[in-house]
Amino acid sequence: MTILRKTLIGIVAVFVVFFLIIIVFLAKNALQSYSLQSRLDPFYASPKEFSEIPGTLVKFEPLGVEVANAQSYRMLYVTEDSQGKPAVAAGMAFIPDKKSVTPRPVVAYIAGTTGQGDECAPSRSPNPISGVKNFLPEAIAQGWAVVAPDEYGVGTEGIQLYLIKEQEVRDTVNSIRALQSIPGASAGNDFAVYGYSQGGHTALWTGHLGEQFAPELNLVGVAAVAPAANLTAIVERQWDEVAGWGIGADVVRSWQVLYPNLFDGLLNNAARNNYERLAQECTFGSFVEGVIRHDLFKQDFFSENPVNDPRVAQILIDQTPTPYPPDLPLMLVQGTADQIVLAGPNADLQEAWCAAGSTISGLWLGGVDHVNVAGMAGPSVAGWIADRFADRSAPNTCDIPPPRSLITVQ
């Protein structure tokens, strides 16, 4: 046997062992996920009859995860679907152990894209607090109640209306109302909203629509970390990249609920045959498949730039938040190395909103990517929110331009 043949056999053997390890790992995770989700299914099943009043707490139970100095719960609550009909959504609630003699301030934390399958809901995750672990300790120490809605259709019956402003805001304010009904919560009407990625889109729109859907609540400030804000710019830059697969499936499945046949002629065959399944994969899985399809098989999700379609272009504009008035402060956090929600469009947002008179506290994190920006932002966001609840003057960094020279992708 030649040295070359031995080398080739050795290389093949290494790859075989590597793939066997991956298969075993994935099979083990799938079995554990199936076991967990089977145990949770009865809790998340919508009751046959429930109150039609938005914000009603349907039921709650311990989350099963220890949070220092706090009680943690998963909950079901009443929200509304796209037609304004009562529907059930899920989420988490965190309430400090320390009693409060006055109504507690509330923070609504909105996670980023998770995927639309039941097992993708943050409250159904084996590690449900992973997204807020760097924020929760300070929030609990401050005595705030924290609610983290999964959003309608994620973990519960229905289809998530991904990046649809009205649904996002309904779910957010109704989760706060439900939190107020948990015994011992002592949750008041003053709240801040803190969103990451797609949750940043929700947070920004809560600033505009929160009062419309819940006039009794008082929003003191909005914190948006790597927010999916300028949707037209994001699509223009990402439609033919891996993100087209990782996020495009969620958009297509969701938007066609409201706009049937919207994407006819805009999807490649592989996307048309797989978007329903992909949308219900959790984000890691859908992006892995997207990398394989895009980088190895040279497949794009879209057949052309969706912005070229006038209907899609108008919806993107309608779903892009506009500048705030000066009395609603915004904290904008962005990593300069973000390859998912690109930093360039959010630099544009900061400049445009500042020019329109908005009050913005910008925090730009050099070299930080999309995965790591949320964890790094947590403590700073907590400090900023504490000042809003204390009614201190909001800082305005509009005189400091975004660090465009540090931005990896404009």
C-alpha cells in the first residue's frame, strides 16, 4: 500500500469519524428536545375556552430555572391575532423576591429571531434565560419585574407574524398586562422595552404603537440592540446572502398570511419547496442549512431582489419605524462587525433620527458581531433603563457620529 493511499484512507477515516460524532450529537439533542417538548406540550395547549380580554393571564407555572433572588415563571396569556380575534401566546416572567410597597417598574424583553417551531420558543428552551442572563441580575437587583413574551405563534397555536408591527406590539403590551396578574408581581404601569435583533424591531414599534394598544401603560424609554429597523436597506444588502435563507423563510411564511401570493415569482425552486419547513426550524438549524445551500450549492433563496417588487417594497417601508419625538428616549446599541443586522443601515438610522430631532444614546461596540452584541449590551442597557425609571434626563449622543470607519460591512 502506497503512502498516498494510506494518507487518503486516513483522511477518509477522520471524516467518517467526524460525521459520526456529529450524527450522534444531533441525535442525542433531538431526543432530549423531543422529551422536553413532550413534557411541555400540555401546558402550551390553548384551552378550548378562555377570556376574550387582551392581557388576561390564562395560566402560569414555575419555569424550572433558578434565577437568583427572583421567582421565574412560564405563562400563557391572551393576545390578539392579525384579525383582532382573541388568541393565546406564551412567555416568561421574572419577579424579585424582595417585596415592593410601590408598584414595580416593568421591563419587556423581546428576543431576536428564534424560528417558528414550537421548540424554538424561548420559554420552551432547555436554557430559557440565555438571552437575558447578562441583564436579569441587575434588573432583579433594581426591583423590576421582567416579562419576556415568545410572541404569538411561537410555541403556541398559530403562525408568527414575523416583523409585523401591530402583532409584535400587541403581544408585548398584553404580556405586561398578564404579568400584572401574577400573584406577588406588584407590577405597575411604568415600563421600558428592550429588544434585540427582530426584538429590536418590536421595541422600536412599541414606542410608536404601545399607547394605541394599551393606553394605561406608560413607556419611559426604548432600548434596541442590533435592531432590524431599516428593512429596505437590510433586504437590499442581504437578499442574496446566507441571511436570505436564515430569515427569508420566516418572512415568506409570515407575510403570506396577511398578503397571499406576495412572493409568487420571487422564490427559487429550492426556497419554494422548503420555506415552510425551514421557517419552523430553529434559527441555528436554518442558518446551517442556509450556509450549505448558499456557500456549497450556490443556491439563493430569492430569485431576485424582493425590493424590486412594488408590493414588497411598500410593505418594507410600512414596517420600518420612523423617528421618535424628542421626549421618547432611545438607546441604540450596535456591533460594528455584525454580519446579520448590518451596522451600516443602523448608522443611517441614527443619523436620520438625530436629524429629525430624536433623543438617542448611541453605543457602538467595535469588533462585536451579532451573536455577542446582546450579551455585551445587557449591563449598559440596564443602567440606561434605571435612569429612565428614575426620571433623569436622557443622554443625547447625536453630536457623536457613528464610527463608520470601524464598520465591517456598510
